[in-house]
Amino acid sequence: MFFKRKRNPTDEILASPLELRVADALIEVQAYAKSHGGGITLLEVTEHGEVIIRLKGTCSFCPISKITIQKGVVEVLKEIVPEITKITVK
């Protein structure tokens, strides 16, 4: 495992450069999730570029969250951080 945390993703002591870039990119999509009463938590970034996130608040049970993840989160994150190989929602 490359990275797993429950701390602030901008903690440079424990964060890899890839993780920091992913955390910064998530800021771009957080505004949309928050505007709908939800949020996205970064759980892990693996050494192979897999990003594992958790939906929280209303996003965790929203019927269109899969569309939001695909169109909003995946596309934006991969555009900003092309090293991402996969995004998994837990």
C-alpha cells in the first residue's frame, strides 16, 4: 500500500506528490458535492495510481451519484491528474 490515511490529505509529511495532486484536484469537485449536501473523502492513493474515495452526506445515497461520479469526479480528476488509473468508491 502506497498511502492510506485518515488525516488531512495536505499533510506533506505523510503525503506523496501524487496524493497531494489528487487532494488538490478533489477541491475542484467538492463544491458541487457540497452544494447538494454531500461530500467526497479521499481514503487512499495506491502506488499504481488507484484513487479510493468515499461519498458522504446526501451523496452516499443519492440515486444519481454514479452519474455524478463518472461525469463529475472521474473526468475532472483524470483531466487534472492523468496518472490516475482507476477511481473506486467505497
